[in-house]
Amino acid sequence: MLRIIDARTGEPVHAAPARRGLTRVEVHAPGSDPTNLRVLLVADLLVRALELGGTPVWALLTGGSRQAELRADATALGIRPFEDSPDVSAGLGEAQVVHVAAEGGAAPDGARIAVAPVEETEPGTPRGERREAGTSDAVSGELGLPVGGAAESGRPSGQSAESGLRGGESADSILPVGESAESGPPSDKSSEPSPPSGRPAEADPLADKSSESDPANGQSVGRGTLGGVDPTVLRLALLTRHHDAPVRLDAGVLEEAGATLARWRGAVARWARRPSRPVPDDVRRRLRGAWEDDLDVPRVLDELRRVENEPELPDGARFETYAYADRLLGLELTRDLGAPS
């Protein structure tokens, strides 16, 4: 059963205390900066984990004046749509209400997940890379990728951050994500959803619309909402830290995530050609045990690394394990199925 650490008390609480009882997940994201996007990503993980456990979920987004920009970024990252929050009153029949907000952010009383910020960059950040502190939007509406050293603090998990730029791209080429108030709403193409898992790379509707496509893998989008960075690379980079640990995205972090994602997608496509085998029971227990323990996604990623390198495990079981875990991760790990070797 999924447990979260209530940020108000520091104590674990059940995210779904009643079997098959409705859980309302309410996201509080008043801005469109990287921290607010991370808040929405953590809520997306919570919804996916609850649904994998058979819990019905009502997912709502409460925000400010820049929700259009935030929703466009969220769509690009594969975050499922959240309803606009109505004037919700008590007595709607839900068994649990979980609020997801940035650390120090406002939220009503109730079980709460606090999301650590995407940290501000070092002084002297080049133009096109904005400061972000999680509580104030220094450049309103400009959702950029901070460049700086890796975060030092965080939940111990025995893993390093992993990420990647597009092939041949440098840190200087990272542009702001989102649009400023003066530049208007984001472009239509940036709000299109990513293709579902299992879809061949050549079928990606974004691939032929990108002005900055990567000839190495065809995964990146143009200079729109995500500034030319592959959305799933950014998603993986954000997932490598537990939600209670700050994240700092630099060129090395993005590069490692990109390399990991490309390696895993290639491996999954190879494993898919072998006879299918079920997910081993002990592997399934470790995966569920990780994400049901306060959404410990770094432990999920550690288990995938272990499965990748386990010499006795059949390739068919590796494939099914990665496909199963991707129902939570949303990284499109089966995307290259059917693509040329």
C-alpha cells in the first residue's frame, strides 16, 4: 500500500487508506518555473502509483495566472492532464486528499507532499538561463534550465544523477523553457503530447515538426516550450533525485540522462526480439516496494540498472520488467520497438 511522508508532521500516511476508495490529488502550482513543473511531475507519479495499485484518483490543478504555460510544459514532459480545480468542498466522498506543493508553498490542511526546488543557478548565469528558487518567479513565465554544479544534498540512494543534452549540444545552447509574458503563449507544437509507449520512433508526430531535430535519434523537439531539450531526457533528469531533495540541472546531468535513456531504449528494443518471460516476483516486489515507499523513484531506477546487468535474467524478463516500470516512470522506454537496429 502506497505510503507518503506527510510534510506537515514528518510521519507516514496512507495515500489510499480505504481499498478502492477515491483519492483526490490536488496540485498547488501557482507559477510556470522549473520548480512548479517538478511539483506537477511528482503529482503525476503519485497518480500513476495509485492507479497501479487499483485506486481511483481525482487529479486537480490549482494555480495562478500562468497555468497555460505550465500545462504546455507538462504535456511535453508526458505528464497526464489535471483538471482545473473547482471550488472543492468537503463531503465529496473521497477517502483521502493529498496536496502536492513546493516546499514552503501554500496548501490547505491535509496530507501533503512537499517538493524540493529546482535550485537557483550560480551567479553570472548566461542570458537564456534563469534563476529559480521555488518560492518566487524571478523572471515571470520563463521556464529555463539552470546550469550549475550537481546538488549535494538529498535522500541517500546510492546513485548518481544521470542525464543528457541532445547530441552535439552544449550548455550554452539551452534556451529558456516557456514564454515570457511579453512573448505570448507557447506555440501549438510544444503542447502536443509525446507518443505512447511502444510507438516506433519514426511515428513520433513531433519528429518532423521540430526545427532542431537530432539526427542521432530524432527525439528532441524544437526551440519551443522545452528550449530544444528532449522532454523525456529532462523528465529522467528530474526523476533521478527523490522529491524531497533539491535538483540542479547542468550539462553533465542532462548528458548522462540522455545517454541512459538512449541505452535503455536500445536495450528494450533488442530484448523485445527474445521470447517473453514474466517479471520475476522478487523484481516486482522490489519495484513496488520502492515506489510505494514515499514515491522513491531513485530506488526504482536502481532496480532497473540491476536488472539490466543481471547475467542470469532472460532478456524477455528484462523487457517485461522495463515495460512494467515505465507505467510509473513515463519515459517511453519501449519507444524504439520496431525501429531498425
